Amino acid sequence: LADVLRLVPGYLVGGYNGANPGAAYHAPIDELGARNLVLIDGRSVYSTYYQGDTHKGMMGLLLEDVERIEVLRGSNSAAYGANAMFGVINIITRNTADTHGVELSVTGGAGGIKDNYARLGWGNESASFRISTGRRSDSGYGNAHDDKVVSQLALRGDLRPAPDQEVMLAAGVAEMASGEGFPLGSPYNKFGGNALRTIVTHDAFLHGSWLKQLSDSEQIKLTANFTEETLKDSFPYVFPPVTISSSGRGRRTNLEFQHQLGISEGLRAVWGAGYKHEEARSAAL
């Protein structure tokens, strides 16, 4: 996805190693992408635990399932909240009615690239479903310990219980194992503070929305989602002999209600309410 954002004017794409690509609008303040709000089907993917990081939350996204990406450049904090200081990246995945059948893809190449993707879609006009799975791996940059393996599983269902109603249900899990650190004695690890290791990140989510069209210009929408992320990152420090760990878990529950109405042909209004609960736990920190 970071490569796709190269096409957006003003976005800079890079990363401090091959396992952690990042995209930033105008200025990459850090490698976490925390100042860009990233939404997938309306679900925010910033990390509750890992300093607002966004790229780990996007690892469960299968690019083949994406329909379009809408980018709002510049500050949108007034409308979208503090995470939208540099912009909003709104990712919309394909409706399951458009992905019936079977699709398989296998890609291999230099640099340890081994990418696999499989999708099965079925249903009818009133209910349609999709299950997608993928695995991506590469050996990162040359002379760097930044190999990466990402495994993904995603499910989505689109239902029409009535002509004026739409229900979308989605769930997914993803796991990334990535190389990190430098050899002891190298410039970035002179005394053992950034040892060679493998970081494991696990992400799981449940997401649902219900939309009812009250008229041509009026609708109500309910959205609910739950996200849990787990980070495993620890290594032994050389001297003093202690274990350095940033392992922990973050959880977020989000509920939203929105009412959109057309006051006149050239004027619309929207109001709503939301509830959000976030928690982060780490015995080490």
C-alpha cells in the first residue's frame, strides 16, 4: 500500500528498514505514520498501544480486495480528530457482490519475494460473502536484518435484509514477523541496546455497519468495531544483563451513530454520537 501512495502528489514514501515502509504527507516526522488517519471501510487502524502507529494496522489489508483509496491531503483534524493532522487515507474494500468466484495468485522473485493470495466469493442479491487469505514475504534490504513475513485472513459479508437497508460484516486476523536490530558493536548497536531479533505483531478485528435509507436525501447509519493488537519484542541487553522488552497489548472498542439529512437541494446536514474505549497494557513497560 505504501507503494500505491507514491502516486499521490505530496506524499513521501520510505522507511527505516525494508520491513517497515511508511508514507507521510510533505514531512516524515517519524516512522509510525501517526499523523495520518487511516480508515479501512470506516474503521480506524491507528495503534492504541504502539505510539499511534498506522502501518502495522494496515498489514491485514489485502491489496487485491481494495476497490479504491480516497486521500484527503492536509489537516483534517477539525472533522476527523487529532490523528488527521496531516491528512486522511480512506480505504474502501470491494463489495462482495463484485468478487464472486475463485481467484488464486502466486508471485516469486529476487530478494526472497514469495507472495500468495487466494479468494473465494459466493452469494446472491440478498446476501453475499467473501473469504480472502494471503501471505507475503521478502528478505528486505541488502546487508540489513529486516526480513518480513505477513500472513492474513479476512472475511466479509454484505446483506440486504430490506430494499432500504444494507448490512456489512467483516472480520480479520493478521500476523507479521519482521527482523529488527543490528549486530553487536555496529554503529547502531555499540553496547547491545538494539540487538538482532524478530518482532512479532498480531492484529485482529471485528467490524459491522447497518445503514437505513429513510428517503432519497436522508439516512441513518450505525457502526461498531473492535480491534486487538499484540506486540512481542524483547531481547537481552549485554551490560547490565537485563531483558529489554516493549511487549504488550492494545484494545479499542468504537461505536458510532450518524444521521444524514438533506435540508434543501444545495444544503445537507449531519449529526451523530460516538463512544470509544481504548486500553493498553504492558507488564514490561
